[in-house]
Amino acid sequence: MRINCPYCGPRPNEEFNVLGDATKTRPDADKATAQDWLDYVYERDNPKGRLEEYWHHASGCRNWLVVKRNTVTHEVYSVVAARDYKKTHPEGVKK
Amino acid sequence: MPEISKNPKRLSPLENIALPGKYGAINNETPGVILSVCPARSVVSIGARKNMEAKVSAVFKKQYALIAPKPGRSEYTKNLAVHWAGPEQWYVITNSCEEGTLYDKLAKQFSGIASIIDQSHGRVTIKVSGRNACDLMAKGTPVDLHKNAFTKGCCAVTEMAHITVHLAEIADDEFEVSVFRGFAESFWQWLTEMSLEFGYEVK
Ligand SMILES: [Zn+2]
């Protein structure tokens, strides 16, 4: 699988570390219940098909990226620097 | 008590490992690859603080008459090399001053707008040249090194032999590849083994 890093260009996935689901938004520390934290920290779907994930270009620019990809075909739809993604999705990534 | 030298000399981790000579498939030809460990130099990293990129660029322009290198680019002045090292991050390298001098200077010039870290002791740089230099580098990195894609003035942060490296093409078919000091020996082992087929000379 090749990831087109917005800074470094296309690189193979061995240069990256994966963190996982990018659709989770950190709960408000003052209001969150134990259930909110459970969802945020542990609960993960295991979708077949489209997925949005955080990847870290560890052996490259060392930046966090949001990668939209397909878990079946390994097709990568889009790659955006996580900090730019936050600007256009201030509420977090939505499913 | 051991005697402490008054003039300590920086020792390369490749001091007794990168030994001058000719190795591998040389036959009667000249070696395809020439490797040399760069002498101890000053390496300082600059990381622009939040929203300070324009100010950092202005200091580069005013103090060094150069453009802060864009992703994958290097800029050179008479005494300095400046390599892109990540978004809003650069390495500044020089051979032409005493240890610590470059850091002191940059820390003043970029005070308040960037984080300045002296990495001189942390990195080892190897110069790779010769007619097979590009072939050798291409064995390590997935970065496209074809002349149409990667030329003098280009650089990349990438991986070779599972080791993160900074790669720069400093002249046509002449590369500088730099690794963290602790990885220098493993990296050298890989580099020399990969050079055997071309024949290589250590200078
Ligand atoms: Zn990158």
C-alpha cells in the first residue's frame, strides 16, 4: 500500500505507523461520562470497506495524516495532514 | 584517575570501521562507488513555532540571503547547507566554524520564533559519489531518484535498511546521507554490503 504524503510524496507503508480510527473525537473532560471515555478509548468498529485512519509518517516528515482508504482493495482515496484536516473539520471527523 | 585531555577530539562512531581502501568487485576498473565519512561538522535543527513560518523565512532571507527550503529542497550558500527536514523544520549545516558557534548564532537570530537544537554530535553523515552512487541509494529508498525527479538541490527524509535517513543530492550523482549516531555502524554495514557489486573505495 502506498500513501501519498502531502509533504513527502508517495511512500510505501513501511515508512508509516498506523494509529487507527480517526473518526473519534476526544470527549470534553468536564462533561464526559465513563461511557463516553469507554467509547473514545476502546470501542472500535471493524469496517469492511471505507475507513478513515490516523497514520504517522515516522520515517519521513514525522507528521500525522488522516488517510481515507478501503480495507478491502487497499485503495487510498485521500491523504491530508491531520492539522489541516482539523481546520476544515473543527467538530472532528464524522462518519 | 584517568587523565583528561585538554583538547578533546570528536571521534566518529565509524572511526575504526570506515577504513580507507578498495573493496568488492573492482577488477581493473575504477570503483563504482566512493564513500567518505564527513568530518565532524555543526548540525543545528530549526523548528518554526506555531504561526511563525513567515518570520522564520524572513530571518533566513535577511541573515543568509536564501529562501527557507520548501519540502524536499535544499539551499546552499558559500558556508552553509540548509535542508528541509519536515514541515517548518530545517537542518543547518556548516564545516566552517568552531563547535557550538553555529548554534549560538542561530539561537540569537531565531530567538522567540523557532526552536533551535544543536544536533552536531547526534548525526553522522556519509558522502556517496561515483558512477553507481545513484544505483546504490536507490537500493535503499523508495524515493524516486531518477534524474527527472531528484536532482542537485533535492533532499528527502526516508528509510534505508529500516533506518531513518536524511538524503540530499549535493551535486550531480553526489549524495550526502545522514543517520543518527547510534545507527551509524549498522548503516555502514548495510551500505558497504550493498556497494560490493559496484566495487567501492573508502576515502
Ligand atoms: Zn511525510
